[in-house]
Amino acid sequence: MSVKPRLNRMFSEQGKCFDVAVDHGFFNESTFLNGIENMRQAVRTIVEANPDCVQLTIGQAKWLQEVPGKRKPGLVLRTDAANIYGTELPRFLFSELIDRAIEKAVALDAVAVCVNLLLLPNQPELHRQCVRNVSLLKSECEKYGMPLMVEPLVMLPKEAKGGYMVDGDIRKIMPLVRQAVELGADVIKADPCDDVSEYHRVIEVASGVPVLVRGGGRASDEEIAVRTVELMRQGASGIVYGRNVIQHPNPAGMTNALMAIVHHGASAEQALAILSGREAR
């Protein structure tokens, strides 16, 4: 089956998408719960801001589907739980798929599923498991016409910053993005590199597969706006931001500001004016 119908619900006519990730509870980290302790309210807040998609888990997708009416974001279903984000890591690391993920995504009317492709120092077994996960999901996705979003994630050694943190080295990001494409990704969700002016190289290596850029940890409003404008200028098809939306004092305002950048080419100054309420969207 073709993935095109669901991709058409995910992306605008211009091929752009803003996906708000609210799947952080899957990873068993207390700091990830800031701003989403009340998931029903968190999802309703995001829905009212009307991004293109919202990324949720199997246990929390119900809050999106219980919102009445047709005007709601598409569901991107997170398919794997991992234990890699703590400052003190366990002896055994995993990224485990939920059971019958694609059938559940179809039942929940998802527009795509998301899965990790993790590359951590000295953890080849974890990388192998992720490659296997992507391969298994791809076969099932093809049966149901379900787009597969792969999240290539390169991380630093835990000694560098206390726990595994994102590695922005473009020399490591590019081959992992390409591996995701080679494994059959329909959409890439990738980290920004240290120098975002080089991000066109990541877009090129993705070989036509749309690239949505991860937001990562909390940053200032100005940094987020400036970075997002530059990433879109570099050729990104959109963004997947979570904590910089759901942990923001004004998540709806931040969503509106970022939507203006992604879909209307707003400048950082214009986006910040929207966020502050000085300019109509």
C-alpha cells in the first residue's frame, strides 16, 4: 500500500510539517515529565494551537482521539521505549518495540510511526537492535501504507556531559541519516549539527527523504527562533520539537510562532513578536 495518503495528512501542500513531540514519558526520566504531568491538558493545549502533528505513545494517544471534531493534528505514534537518557545508565541498554506497533497505529488513525536509530559510543549491541527494529517495522509499514519516521540519534560519551547527550558532529550525523534512508525511512527526524549553516549537507545525504529537525533540550526563545529559521533556510522540511514547546510558559504561543516559521517563512523577529502577542499570526 502507498504511504502517500498519510504523508499528505502529515505535510502541507508545500511539503512542510511541525510535529510536537509529547512522548517523553516513554523514557522513564523524571525531568522529561515537566509540563506534561497532566497529559490530557497538555494534549488539549497543543491541539488548540493546531500544529500539523503531535507525537504520542500507545498509552497516551487516547487524549488526542477523544478531542471532538475534525480539526486536530495528525498522530505520530512512538513505537519504541528506551533507557538511554539517564545520567546514571544501567548495565544493559535497550530500545524495545511495542507489540504489533503498526496494527495499533492503524487502529489509532496515525499518520506515521516513529522509531529510534541510536548510535552511542561503545554500544554496538544497541545499534544492532535499532537496525533490527527499523527493518521489522518497515516490513509491517509496507503492508498498511504507514509512513516510517526514523530518528537517527548520535550521542556523546556519558563522561562528556554527565549522561549521554546529543553529539552535533555532522560527520557522525550524516552517515547515520543515510543509514536510516537506506533502511527505508519515509521521513527522517534528525538532530541539528553544531554549525547549522552546514545542515544542507544532511539534507543532501537524505536523498530526497524529508528531514524534520529535532529540538532537543530547552533553549531560549531567541535561540530556538534563530536556529529554526536557519534550518528551514538550509532545506529542512520541518521540525519535531517537544520540550521547547511543552515546557514553555506559553506552549500555544510558541507553537504559533514556530508554525509561522515553518509554513510562512517568518523571520526570527516576526516569530518572537507572535510569541509575545505583539503580532497576529
